[in-house]
Amino acid sequence: MYKTTAQHLSYDFKTLANVMAKATPARSGDYLAGVAASNHLERVAAQYALADVPLKQFLTEALVPYETDEVTRLIIDEHDQTAFAPISHFTVGDFRNWLLSEDASTEKLTALAPGLTPEMVAAVSKIMRLQDLILVAKKCRVISQFRNTIGLENRLSTRLQPNHPTDNATGVAASILDGLLYGSGDAVIGINPASDNLEATARLLHLLSDVIERYKIPTQACILAHVTTTLKAIEQNVPVDLVFQSIAGTQKANESFGINLNILEEAHQAALGLKRGTVGNDCMYFETGQGSALSANAHHGLDQQTCEARAYAVARKFKPLLVNTVVGFIGPEYLYDGKQIIRAGLEDHFCGKLLGLPMGCDICYTNHAEADQDDMDLLLSSFAMAGGSFIMGIPGADDVMLNYQSTSFHDALYIRQVLGLRPAPEFEQWLIEHQIFNASNQLKPLTEMPALFKSSLQKVLGSTDESR
Amino acid sequence: MSHDKNPIIAYDPWHALNQLTSARIGLGRAGMSLPTRANLDFQLAHALARDAVHIPLDFSKLAQALEQLGYHYQRLQSQAENQRHYLQRPDLGRCLNEHSYQALATSDIHPVDAVIVVADGLSSTAIENHALGFLQLLVPVLTKAGYQLAPIALVKHGRVAIGDAIADHYKARLCITLIGERPGLSSPDSMGIYFTYQAKAGVSTDADRNCISNIHANGLTYEQALKKLCYLIAGAEQLKLSGVELKDETTDTGLELSGSANFLLN
């Protein structure tokens, strides 16, 4: 197995992990790890070899040892043989052909999800072009609910990300108001705190909870602190909607984040018990990103995209409201340029959706990556075409706390116009009711503040200066 | 302010809130997109950040300035051969190249207490704008305290950990590395200082270091940074370690300790 010939050269890739890594489209992190193909011919030879691997092989050849890795145990122990049965005779190459066929309907893909392992979907993604990743992901439908409904057809949600370099309450409030008035915030209003401690987290949680309650906004709040900090907040009766955590695809990488499956389970149960959702109770928010396992030196010789897909096994265990691949944040040593970032974003979305996750994407880059706004526009456009569940909303695309660039409120409005994508229905109603959006999914022209926020703004700016 | 009857750009009635945060709020819109001016303002900030990463640091100019101050220095380089290589292979940016090891081997070794390393890192403008000013405060303080210093190491294509090999070579107790930080749109020239006690190449990890970040015109001043560094040095000399177990207990500038009160909730 894992042998092939190409152009009279014979290749023996020996292990599944190796053939997966060598078949992966080029990216800097795999070169850094020393697992990438050494030339184009070797890569395509590995892709031929991978296409011939039976899907069943993934159930017997663990890429990270079952005995020492709880993520592997989770993947194998919870694999649903019945759901897998319809495709159990496929090779990876057959699987791609079938996914692209009309037979692979939304209903069948939904039923199949528990029968798929992360390694199977990672493998098939490696022999798919961007248009394949878009076409198949578009057929998947994953719906999650808390105070609104995320993932419905022709909807795109946004996380309002009102970060501030010093967690200043007024500064945060200014960005929240700006975002709401641009129609952002139905996925979550989520703040990355400048300091991860209980006091700061509790203060910001109260702020968000009070704002959501005061203005009756059908959305949820989250402070992206470490899961153990959020657990403490719950113990102290601080209002917690969603529990956040960064997760990765190996036990060792998760340990480097200070977490394991037990801690996540404890937090999930604690948040479920609060019953703060109205239309549903999906109360976990996970973030991931290719390269995180390697950066913790916990990749076990796997390529970074396979590690990333394994993180989705961790995510789906806890039925999250949101899973966000923060694709370009990690830097050029993992994803060098716009081309690599764009492909990674679409791969992650495809793999997550196929595994049944509500996938969003932080379409982003750092200033030392070979990328710019044009690259983000391409990823945003193709991500939305693929039916992505949510994106970030950051004032002017510039996160002044984390020092990177993501998508702006304006960016979301661009793609809403071009593809006719609406926010979550409950949130859309709120926007229309308060004169922010019209019924055609567009911002209404504003010559003065909507009545809902009029008095707050007068207080801060003075009544005479209201129209600037 | 009066507007045209049919303006091309829609202004945001809450525009004046931009005084309350450095975030880019109240930008207005052209249709539902970013107006021309705001779009170009963003491109300008990005251009400055990109140039900070890609325009090479003028090490000769820095060396000349040090010479004029009467400071000894030596020029070294990591194993990264060019900027593209440097960005993709952080592992190589942490190791000195062969030539640098030879240069170190041929230089006199007197026992020293501290090495100061200046590396371009991810922002040449950070070092260009801030290294000299900070060194002029730091060197006299260390000298006055009786510390023997190695020649200041100017390292091209260096990452933080490259100081370990240099400190190792000189058997220095203290390793102080000035480095250009990853540039943000609002701070393309931010310098960081990393401090490691008993640094050892291949042994020291990030957990063994203390970091003083955000040194630039709108961030920490040189004096504030020096105060933090001196505090860390004193603590390290006492505890015989640095890193996570050595806490910087000087008051942090900025972080808000106020409540959650804000205009949306008044």
C-alpha cells in the first residue's frame, strides 16, 4: 500500500501519515515541519497513492497512537459504523467523485457526518480543487441555535469583535454601537480580553450581557478567555452565554493550551445548566487554525491540515454554536501568502462542514504575511459562495488589540449585496424593527440616530452635537 | 456640519464616537462600502507595516552611531539567508550562521555579566527608531551598576532565541535582546525587549524569558521600559531565574480597572 509510479519513478510512501503529508498542497508550515513533498512530482504521486487508499483504512491505521492520544480515542470510539456503511467500500478517490455527484444530497451528507472521521475528510480535501471544496461545502447544512438561528440557507452571520487594547468599557461600547448600526453581531458579540483574568472577564461579561438585555438584541455574548477562567466566572454567577476555547487536533497540543476533553466537558455541562439560550442551547464557541499543533511541537509528524481536521473531532463532541478557523493569524511560517491562506480557509470550512460543524472563518492576515486586502476579498467571496456560516466583523478590518487584519462591517455588507445573504432571521427582524436595515437586506440611510440608541448617544456626545 | 442634499458618501451620525477608541469606527460609507478616504487611510497604514517588515535595517548606520557613542559592537547574522527565508523558517532565525560563530571565536573573551543583542526581527523601523535611544539609557545604567558587558551584538535576520547562543558564548548571566516586534497597523515600529537569565542555546525556552512589549511613540516610553527591565534584572539576580516564575510587578500602564459602566448602559 501507499506505492505508486509516476513518470517511471516509483514511490513508496510507507505510512498513511506520510502519504497524507506528501499529498498536501504546498504550504510553509509543512516545510517547516519537514513533512512536505520535496517537489511537485512527488506531491502528485502522493495524491495518486492517496486517491487509491480505501476509506476503511482510516479506521485501522491511526495517525496518532490510540493508546497515547485521547483525540484519536475520541475519533475511533465515537465513529458511527451505520452512518459510514453507504460509503464504506469507497477509496478516497471514489469519495471525491461521489461528493461531487448529484447523489450526494444535503440529506445524505447530513446523515453521513457521524460516519466520517477527520482524517477521511482531510484526505479527500487534499485531492480537491477550490471549486470542489466550495461546491461540496455548499451542499452541507449545519444549523445551530442559542438566541438566534445560525447556518440557514442564504444567511451569513457575523461575530461583532469590539476589541480594545486596554479593555476600556467606553471604547468597547463605541465599537459595539458602530457594529450594530452596520448590522453586525448575530453570530456573537465576542471580545478577546487584553488580559485573561477572572476580574477582567467578569467585568466584560456583565457589560455584554447588560447591553444585550437593555436593547433586547437576539444574539449571544462571549469573552474569549481560557475555559478555566470562564468556568470560574460561571461559579461566581457571572452571566455566561457561550464558553470559548481554542482547541487543536492532538492531546499534546491541547495540553499546551492547558485543556483536555474532561475540562471541556465540565465547562459544557456548566454552561448548559445555565439555560440562557432562548431558541436553542448550543453554548460552545471554539477556535482553531492550521499550524497550532506544530507550533506546540505536538504534530506527531502529521501535516498541519490533517491536525486541523482532527481538532474538529474535539469540537463536534460538544455540539458548538460556532467553530471559527482563524486562518491567517498564525503567520507566514505556517501559511506564507494569500494563496496558502485562501486554500486553507476553504479546506477548513469544507472539512468542518462535512463533519457537521457550524463553520465560520476569521478571514485574516498579519503584516508579515505575503497577503493584503485583495487576498481577503477573494477568500471572503469564495467562503461566502461555499455557504460559510459566519465571518468576523471588526471596525475598519483593523483589530487594534490583537494587531492583525480581519473582515470589517463593510466587508460583510459587500458580500450581502453581491450574494443576497441575510443575517440570522431573529437578528434581521431586530435590525428592521430598529430602522437599521430595510426589508431588502440593506442599511437604511441614516440622517440621525435610530430611536433605540438616541438617548445613549446624546448622553455621551451632548444633545447639540448629535449629527456631528 | 452641513451636508450636500445628495451626498455621495453617507456619514455616520455617531462619527464623533471615534474619540473614544483607536478602533476605526464611524467611517461612513459609499453605498455600503468603505469611502475612498478611509480605504486609502487603511492602505497607508498597511504600507507602513509592510515596509517595516521588508525594508532591511541599515546595520552600518546603527553601528556607526554606536561607535560615536564609544560602545563596542559586533555584527552577526542568523542562518536565514534572506528575508523570505527568515519569514518562513523561524528555526533558522534562532541560530547563528557559521561566519558568526567564527567571528565570536576569534574575538577576545573577557568574563562578562551581560550581553545586549539588537536584532531586526519583524520590524526594521522599530530598531531604527528606538534601539539607539533605549541603549543610551540602558548602557550607562548597567555600567554604573558594575556589570561587565560584551560588545553589543547586532544580528541580522534574528529571532528572540538567537540571544541564547551569544550569551552562552560569553558565559553571561544576563541576556537582553532588543527586537522589532510584529508590526500592527497602528504601531509599525514597536520594539520589544526580551530578558533571559542564564540563557543557554537549545535549552532556554519562551517560558524562561520575560518580555517587555510595545515600546513606541504611543506605547511604553524608554524610561518605563528601562524601569521594568531593571526590576526584572534585580528580581532575576535574587531568584537566579527568569521567565514565568519571575513576575513583573511594576504597575502596568493602561489596563482598565474601572467597572463596566459606559454610555450604552447609562
